[in-house]
Amino acid sequence: MKQDSAPGRVIPVMLPMPAERPYSYAVPDGATVAPGAILRVPLGPREVAGVAWDGDGEPVAPGKLRQISEIFDCPPLSAEMRRFIEWVAGYTLSPPGMVARMALRAPAAFDPEPPVEGLRLTGREPDRMTAARERVLALAADGQAWTRSGLAHAAGVSLSVIDGLMAQGVFERTEIPPRPVVPPPDTAFVRPELTPDQQAAADRLRERVSAGGFGVTLLDGVTGSGKTEVYFEAVAAALERGKQVLILLPEIALTQAFLERFHDRFGAKPAEWHSDLAPKKRERVWRQVAEGQVRVVAGARSALFLPFRELGLIVVDEEHDPAYKQEDRVFYNARDMSVVRGHIGNFPVVLASATPSIESRVNADQGRYQRIVLPARFADAAMPELAAIDMRRSPPERGGFLSPVLIEAIERTLARKEQALLFLNRRGYAPLTLCRVCGHRFQCPNCSSWLVEHRFRHQLVCHHCGHNEPQPEACPECGALDHLVPCGPGVERIAEEVDRHFPAARTIVLSSDLMGGVKRLRLELEAIAKGEADIVVGTQLVAKGHNFPSMTLVGVVDADLGLANGDPRAAERTFQLLSQVTGRAGRSGKKSFGLLQTYQPEHPVMRALVSGDAETFYEREIAERERAGLPPFGRLASIIVSAATRSEAENHARALRRAAPAAAEIDILGPAEAPLALVAGRHRFRLLVHGSRRADLQAYLRQMISTAERPRGSVRVQVDIDPQSF
Ligand code: ADP
Ligand code: ZN
């Protein structure tokens, strides 16, 4: 039995698991452990990494108290970061351990990277000189350390030459410290020449950052106005104050061009952080962010949980983008949590977008955020001329999806040797396959959704659970052969139609399921930027951030697609997505066009896009949200109850509803079947909790969940605060 459980010798340790509180551990004799220290502790039969926490740990019987196994030689997680983790946990109703887990996602980085063994000149002369030896000595003459193989390789000699010099004492062994993942940025590398509008915006941002302290700025400027150039000045100001900077981007793995632009301005790339990073690189970035060697990170939403030691600015680019919402384990919006992080760290946050979220616009209108507007595109680049194609008047030919008006526009674009982009936010060939004889529809066996035909892969695929089966030849219901028909278009089908009309054109299909993954996508995007394609058919992947200089036509195949689902955010999302995708056109000064195929040209979204009058659209949307008490004028949470059987899910959802306390400012809708009633074999019911702006939704939900019986068997409850769709 351990006797050493005297007060002060037991500390709380936050573990990366669904625990509400840190666990208690004994500090080894003679050791000191400050809050934030990263530790290895025993847990059951295993050992896990955790963080020394503040406050009290779970009480533990003295005989059961276990001892910390190891204190890692690693910078501690800052007090700011620990408070942030607790705040996110409280807001999202997640166990703090699960939030802490996101900050500990680089286990090998807790130990310092071992130095590499290297060689350095001693000043001794070799017994005799050869040409090979001369080359080696010339390279090493500046006194820098080399690795044995690196030096041999650089000098073009065999390893035995190096070993020979070693043996004579010409070189001595030395340790080469771990190389930084990126060199430090130089804020004076290239000072950009900004337009007067840009300069004014940059000055205000610089002032804001130099003043220090918390505050949010909404940088609102049309696509191509130079928002990136402008917020780089905020980045420079923060770096000049000795701060670290985080830039969040929605599709970092695909925005290599962004890294290049950063390099052009600062003479070095930022460190990248996203899920496609090689594990080794990941570890090094994590460690060097903690040590302060990395000054700027450009990352996906998870970068928010990196262990910065002196973070002084967060920029959230494309702040409206739905990719900032994580809907897995801890449900959080990285845009909103960036603002919280800035508040806790007392530093400024910049939100940039050409089409700000309604939330951010309202925050700016009401004076909570500063708003800076960039009204025009850089240089002479005009915005694309947008028009709606009324599909009722110029319908596609039988079996096709492209209106003659759009086909003609493509033809003209190709004749000018420019590029066209056809945008359709649907992967695969056709979203539904049915049998012409008996009407059978191919449905996913595990989900309430149709199977999507992927013709390139000869498969029917479920986009919700990944289930796939070979493309059938006969109907499984009636056995009819060759009577299966694809219904509706996906990008593959549009590409087929394009090929029929323009057989000589070079057509590229781009969607996230492209064989070859991110690497292949990057190559394709580069090829498009270099003009190696004439027509691109793509999903929203192509909408984000890319600069395609000779793209002068964007055709939206189905502009109504996102409006159909009855979600109150549908109009906002469609407006944002279509603005962004049409914004790919005309970025280098050539006259450019955007054509929207729609059956409802009079819809406010189409009108706003065609007229370029975003203000009227925002005013209307904001007024509508206010009238309905929807976010940001009210608060929403969605509770999804799922289970292996429909009745289990429904029963528990009802039990939760019965446990709901009475509250004047909060009402509950449901339970009802969730919009996707079956996903991956789990039945889903949903409760929507709607409150006024002042309502304490979290307290209400906590009470409701703790009053109801605990979920049993296969039942799971997921709480989503500020859901994306409702
Ligand atoms: P946004 O982020 O608002 O879409 P960008 O910052 O990407 O705009 O700028 C659009 C294009 O214009 C980029 O190619 C950028 O390099 C160029 N650009 C913008 N401002 C300037 C400037 N002041 N000097 C040179 N190039 C600029
Ligand atoms: Zn499925």
C-alpha cells in the first residue's frame, strides 16, 4: 500500500476519455508537478497520457491511490488552454476529458525529439589530401554540423571517405538539434503594395492587433478583393509583438496555394495542421508549437486545440464555412470557439468572408464586432456577370441536364481558349437507381437513403455509411434485365453529357471520392490552375479558395439543390456556396460569367446573386430569423437519440422529453424521427430545444439529461448545441 497520500502530494490529472472530472494520482517522492504538466499515469491495466489539472480530482480511497508513472519532458499546457478546454466542455456538454483528448493528439511529441548524430570539423588536417576529401572539407568548412550520410551525399563521396576522416580525428561527433518544421517568418520579407482601400483596412487591423486585448473584427470583402493580403498585415503585426498566430482554413489540405502566398509575403511557409499530415510531421508540429519554435500555423479546425504558448491572433478565413463544425464526439464550431479562445487569451480574432454568416453579420451590426468592408475586387478584375437560366423556358434536351443556353456559353468559352467550371454538389453518377418494370428503388440496407450510382467504380454506394455493392444488371425485385434507370445527375453524369457535346475538350471531374485521395486532388487542382483542362465538373471542393486564372465561366447545374430541404439555413447556405463558386470566375481581369440553372429565378437567393445586391438579402434573412426567434436571435440545441431498434430510440427520446424541466424561455419540439431516420443501422429520433437569447440552454439540458433514466443497451444521446441544420 502506498503511504504517501499526504495532502499536497495528490494531484488531479485530466485523462483523454469521457470523464466528467480529473482523476487523482500521487506524485512520486521528490518530484514536483505543476498544473499543465503532461504525464503518464496507470489506468486499469494500461497507461495513458494525461494533464496535471487544477482543482480537485475524483476522490479515491487511500489504498486505491496510484502513482504518476512519468512526467514528460514537455512544455506544460498553459492555464489559458486548460480554461479553454473546460469552457468548450461546458458549452458543448462534453466530458472535459474528451475535449482535453483533442489537445493531446500527438503522443510521441510528449518526449523531446532525440537529437540527430552529426559530425563537425575539429581543425585537424587529414594525413593526405584527395579530391574526394577536398570536396568534403569544403562543404564542412563553415563549421556547421552534418549528418554522416548527408555529408557523403552532398559531396558525392562514399561513406568510407567520411569514416576515414573520422578515424583521423578530422571530424568529431556532435549532436544536431531537431530541425524546425518551418523557418521563422520574416514580417519584412516583402511588404505588399496595397490599394488605398486595402491599405485602410490593413491599417485598422494592424492598429487593432497592436492595441492588444480581446476584440473580434469581421473582414467582409467580395471574392478577390484581397482579404488574404489584408489579414496578412494583421499576422505581421502579431508576429512583431512576439505572438504566435493561428490561421484557420476550411480545406487546408487542398489549399497549397495559400502556403505559397504566405511564403511570398513572409519568406517562409506556415506550419500546416490537418488530418492528412504524416504522423511524424504531426508530432513535430505539435511539439514545436508548444515550444514556441513554430510562430504561425495554418490549419483545419482541430488546430484550435494545439498547445500554443503565446498565441496572440486567430484568423478564421471563410468564417461562414460549414466545415468549421465538427459533428463527431465533441460537437463544436471552430469559428465560435476561436472567439472564445481569443476572449480567454485576451487577444484579437479576425473573421474573414465574402459572405459572412448571419451570426457574424448580426454581431457586427449590433456593434459586438468591428466590421471592415473591402468593396471591390483587386486591380481591374470585375465580378463575374451573373444571370439565371430559367429551366422552364430553356429546358435541356431529353436525357440531359444542361440547358442549351449553358451549352452555348461553354462553346463560346472554349472558343476563347478559356476554362469553364460546371458545379454540381453531388458526387457520383446518379443519386437514385430504379427499375422501369416494377418501380424498385435501390436503397441502403443500413440507412434511410438511396444508393448513389458511381459509374466509374461500377458500384452503388451509400453516402452516409459507405455501404457499397456492385452495379447490378438485373432488378433484385422482379428480375428484369437491362431495365434499371439512373435518375437525376451527379458530377459523373454531367461529365458524360459534356463529353457528348465537346468530345475534343479536356474535361476533369473533381470530387472528394476521386481515386488517389488528397494527393491526386492537389495535382488535378494544379493542372487546372495551369490551364491543362478546358472544362471542370466539380462538387463544392472546387468552390473553395482556389485561384484559376483562365476560368471565365461558372455554370451552376442545379442552383435550387440546397434550397429543397426545408432547413431555415438553406437560403443562407445556398447564397454563400453559389457566391463562392461563381467567385472562381474572372479572377485575372478577363470578362467572366456565372450562369445559374434554376426553376425558381424569382427566389430571393437567385435575385441577390444576379443583382449583386447582397445587402437586401442579408436584411431579409436577418429579419426572418428575428421574427422566428432563430439563431442568433434565439438559441437552439438538437438532441439525437439513436439505438439499434426504433422503439428503443423512440422510448428514450420520450423519456428525455418527460424529464424536461418547465422553463418560461425554453420550448421543446419533438421527439420526431430525425431527418435521416436510419444511419448505419441505427434508428434516430430528434428533439429540438429552442430558447430565447438569454436562456441558459446548457443548464436546462443538463437537468433534463440527469433527470431522465440513463441510456441503456444500445441507446446513445448526442447533444448538438447550435446545430448546422434544424
Ligand atoms: P480574397 O481573399 O478576398 O478572395 P485574395 O487575397 O485571394 O482575395 O486576392 C485575390 C487576388 O488578387 C490574389 O491573386 C492576390 O494575389 C491578388 N491581390 C490582391 N491584392 C493585391 C495587391 N495589393 N497586390 C498584388 N496582388 C494582389
Ligand atoms: Zn448507408
